[in-house]
Amino acid sequence: MASPAHPALFDGPDLEPLRLIAPDGSATAEDRVSRDLPPETQAWLYEMMVATRGVDAEFTNLQRQGELALYAPCLGQEAAQIGAAACLRKTDWLFPQYRELGAFLVRGITVGQLGALWRGSWHGGRGFTAKHCAPVSIPIGTQQLHAVGAAMAAQRLGEDSVTVAFLGDGATSEGDVHEALNFAAVFHAPCLFYVQNNQWAISVPVARQVAGVSIAHRAAGYGISGIRVDGNDVLACYAVTAAAAEHARAGGGPVLIEAVTYRMGPHTTSDDPTRYRDPADVPRWAALDPISRLREHLRATGVWTERLQNRADAHARRLRAELRAAIVDAPDPDPAEVFEHVFHRITPTLAAQREELRAELAREA
């Protein structure tokens, strides 16, 4: 077995998250990971973060206007998502939960596909697998087992790939997640568990989810590597995930990454965070905003320009327009289509149910 990469980095998690950019945009003294990204890559990361925030706002607007039943915003978590997805190979599989808008955009999943998903069309997840991305999983924590299974399959097929299971801090309380971590550890699967700790599992604070020092410190109990990273620092998220992927590819086994961030908005558009959250927390975390932090860093290093900002803003506007065009007044799918792709050949029971539904719809027409 190849020697694991970056052994010092994964000796054990520090309580202080790894950070490459300070909140004021200045560079930190951190030297355990590489920060030598080309200027054009850093500019692209900034552009994708701006685009993600714009599309996120458009999704919320569409829900408020009655075009969508529900949406889970990702405001404030752009760095955690884009940093993690951007450093991976296109053949590395992503297993998302439901808030990974930035990761989806990095992978090239269109806003129209994402809009169909949140509109509730039966085909909302179709096309995701072409981008090595599993469909969205609304049940909490279920996709971690799928991610480990895919990583074990890659092992047996001799593929040089890793899988990344996205989850939130609340999902770490689910039994499926513990089973997945244990399976991954026992079988040394090349799977990264990427926890976006946004401090809240709907209305339950992380302090009531974790009795230990941190989520990343739980890795020791499974005999795997763990690390905490500043989830509002896109360069740190990129570097840590890249190092963890290299570690897993080199035979080092799974890694539990805790990206410490904050959910600036509600859990979903049906949630009211003012009912359970201290209002003083929001401005404190707003001062740590990932986009303004990267902008100040790029300004200091000469990468940020008005031209870059204009390009990023135009990209966001274009995607917002595409999303609105795909969603507003879009026709509803035929409800009977839900029966078409359950089995390769529809079973007699499902065929009977389909005809019963069609008859009922015809009576109501």
C-alpha cells in the first residue's frame, strides 16, 4: 500500500480551524498546505462564489413568488462548497445532501436541472450522474453509506478515484453516518466525509449535537484522520480537501473534514431562524463573509480588478436569468410518469396503479 500523503496534516485535528486567509483578507502564516494557486484559479473561485450567491438569491425569490414549494439556501456557505468541489477530479464522485448549490455549479450541473429538482419534477435528479454527482438526498445522512459503497467499488475496480460525502452537523447524529464512517474505516475506503458545520441542525445548535471537542475529533474513535478547516476561507477549503483527496488516493484511508461555517439564512424557506437564534450571532458571522474576505485578499495580491468584478456579476446575472426562464410558468410533468423508471420493465402491480391514477385524473379533468 502506498504511503499516505501529508502525514503531519492528518496526525490529529487542532481545535483551531486551519486558515489561509484571515477575516480581514490578509494571508496567515499557515504552512501545512499549499497556497500556491494560480491567479486565474483564484479569480475563478471568486467568480463562482459570486455566481452561487446570486443563483441562491434567485431561488429564494422564486420560492417566495410561488414558483417553488421549498428551497434550502446556502448563503454564507459558498466557500465551503466551492473550495471542496473545485479541487477534485471530474471523475471523483460527489454525494450531496441538498444545500450544495456551489458544488453543483462547479460540476457543471445546469440551473435548469437544479430548478426542476426544487420545483418537484420527478426528473429533478436526472443528469446528475453524468457529472459524477449523485442525486440530491433530502433524508438526512442516508447518502453517506452510498458514498462509502462507491468508494469500495472503486477500490475493487482498481480506479484511482475518491468519493466525497457532503453532510451537515445535524447529520452526524444519524445512525447511518456512524455506520458509514465505521465501514469506511474498516475497509480503508477512499472516502472523504465533508461536514459543513453551519452551527444549526434546523433549530438545534451544534452544542446539542456534539458532546465532544468537535465533530472532527470524532475521527479518532473510528481510527481515521480528521481535520477542522475555516469554512469561510475558500483557499483553505480547497487546500485541505485537495490534501485529503491525495491522502485517500495514496492509501491513507478516509478523512473526516469539518468545515466551520455559518448558515446566514433559514434552514429552508419554510423556516424562521429568528425564533431560535441569537440575533447578535448574525452580524458577528456576517463580518466573516467568505466573498468579501476573498475579495480583500485578491485585492491585496493584485488579482481583484473591476473587470473581474464585472465579469463575476455578469455571470451571476446570466445564471439567474437562465434559472428564471427555466422555472417561471414551467409546465408540470405528467404525474403518471413517476411509474416509468422504477423498474426496467414495469411490474403488473405498478401498471395497475398507473392506470388507476390516470383514471382518477381523467375524472377530475
